[in-house]
Amino acid sequence: MGNPLRDRCLPSEMAEKSQVIEISNKISDFERLEAVVASELSVLEADKLPQCWRESLVTGRLTFSYGSTHNSVPALEGNLVVTIDAVCQRCLEPFRLLLETKLRVLLGAAGQSPGEHDGYEWWELADHTVRPIDIVDEALVMAMPLSAMHGTADGCSEIGSHATDAADAVETVTPFAALKMQLQDRGK
Ligand SMILES: [Zn+2]
């Protein structure tokens, strides 16, 4: 029995059988997400570092299909939810951040991309195959806010907000922000 999330697959075959993939995997299963969260948390003193942040579960459900508007191109759609540990850019304290994202991707060969994607991202297949986990990993990284913050300034730690000027915090470019910008450029 293979692992449909990790195994390399042919999207056309998956779409033929309307393959569904249930996801319930730890952050540590997603290489890039883990690296990005680790880099965000690296600014924390050791005593503030959340324990077990890699254990947090990514859950969701993905479905392969031939999309209604792109009949010849396999599509992968679904929802992803995970609560990650992040660092508030306003008060520089750790907090838990709920990430929810929808994934809508068309999977095609280089040069096959239809001009209009109707809200789908385009995922270029290297050799006709893909590992669904790579798409999920990238979708989660892209869903992370460039500048994570407590919902309101009231949620911020007093000591932290006292020590940090809010205007400066907004300007802070974390290593992750730079990575995300690179990814977005690459996706163009
Ligand atoms: Zn805060």
C-alpha cells in the first residue's frame, strides 16, 4: 500500500479515479514549512521557544479531478488547516497562529498552461509526475503571512510592545519574507 500524499503519481491517473487524499500529518513531514517555521522561531530566546511545534498537525482533504473548465488538465483542490507557532512582529513574543488555505492547482506540462486559470494556480510538472506533498508544502508556505502578528495590539505582550516601536516592526523583513518573495517571483 503506497502513501498517496508522498508517492510520486501521474496526475492524469489520479484525476481519472477522482483520488481523494486525507491529510493528517505533522509539520515535520513538510520539509519547507518546517524550515520556514524554524527560521521564524529562530529569533526567540531558547526559554521562549515553543515545545513540540513540529508536532502540530496539518489536516485537510485533497481531491484530484478534471476541473470543470479545463477538461484536459488534471486539477488538485482542497482545504488545509494547521496551527503554527509564530513570532508576533509587533511584540516579538511567540503566539499560535491558525493558518487556513484553499488549494486550487492545475497540473500540466511546461508550455501547456492555458492563458486563463480561473482562480487556479498553475503547477508545472517536471516529468509528468508530482508528489502531492510538495504541492501541499508550497501552499502552506505561501499561506503564511509575511508579517505575523497578534490579532490586535491588545494581544501583544506589554514588555515586548514597549521595547519595540510598532512602525519599526512593520518594516522588519524576516528571512521567511525574503523566501516568500522569491517563491512568488518564481511562480510568475
Ligand atoms: Zn504581539
